[in-house]
Amino acid sequence: MIDATPLLFPAEPFPRGVLPYLLGGLLVGAGAAAIYLSTGIIAGASTFLESTLSYVSDVDRFNRFKYVQSRGWRLVFTAGIVSGAALWAFGLAPALAAATPSLSSALGPAAEPGAWTTDVQWWRLLGGGVLVGIGTRLGKGCTSGHGVCGVGSLSNTSFVNVATFLAFAIGTAQLVQALGVAP
């Protein structure tokens, strides 16, 4: 008989400690609320990326009036997502951990210099990114749009999409682990 316990329950639910997840959630929620309150626009990352593509594409989908009209600040938002993560991973977290030993233990492995790297091959990352992109179009939005903003506004569509995202993510992770697929 195969013991399924390791597949169903991770050894540690917060491998990088609780603080990074808590701070990240609070900052994402505050950012989404600020964007919605100041512009009336739901801060979904896939829509922001789509509007950014209007700079380099003539495809009508990317050049909708509402995208082109607001693409300047949407570009800043998109760049902020990437640069904020890079700033934290390569500068702020290790510096804070080195300066404050108590904070270092609270941050856990998230403050270690190599904590934000992966052994996953580039082609798997690319393939996963393409599948996520297809999924965001099929689901009419991404996890940030549906999960943060849609659920926060009690959208039935977003509840269904988030449940679907989670079910497929958990199922895929369990299947990949059960098959012994490694990076």
C-alpha cells in the first residue's frame, strides 16, 4: 500500500516563514485597493500586461481605447511587479536579515541569497508561462484579478474561477509529485 500522506500534506505550509506571506498579502491587497479607489479599474496583472503590449503590437485586442488611454501608468504597475520582487529578493531581504538577527529568523529562508532561484529548466518555465497565459484568457483574467479583486468584490464568476485555479493547481502539483517529476 502506498502512503499518500506526503502528497496530501506538505511538510511545512510556510517554508519561508509566515512574515513574507503576510506582508506580501497585505501589500497586494493595499495596492489593488488603491488602484481601484483611485481609478475604478480592477488591478488584474494579465490585463495590465495586455495593455503594455499595445506599445509593440497592432493587434486590436491590445489596442482597445481603455488600454491605450491608461497604458502609461499600467506600464509602471507592470514594471513595479517585476522590480519590486527583484528588489526584495536580491537586496532588501538579505540586507534586512544581515542587519537584524531577529528579523532574519522571522524571514526564514526567504532572506537567504539563493532562496529565489530554481532548478527548473528554462523550457519548463516557458511552457508553464504559456499555459498560464492561455488560462488567463480562457478564464477572462488572472489570479490577481479574480483572486484578489473579484473575490474581494464578491463576484460569483471570480469565486468559480478561483476554485478552478486552486483545484487544477493542487491536482497538477499532486500528479507531478506522484509521478516523481523533478526540476
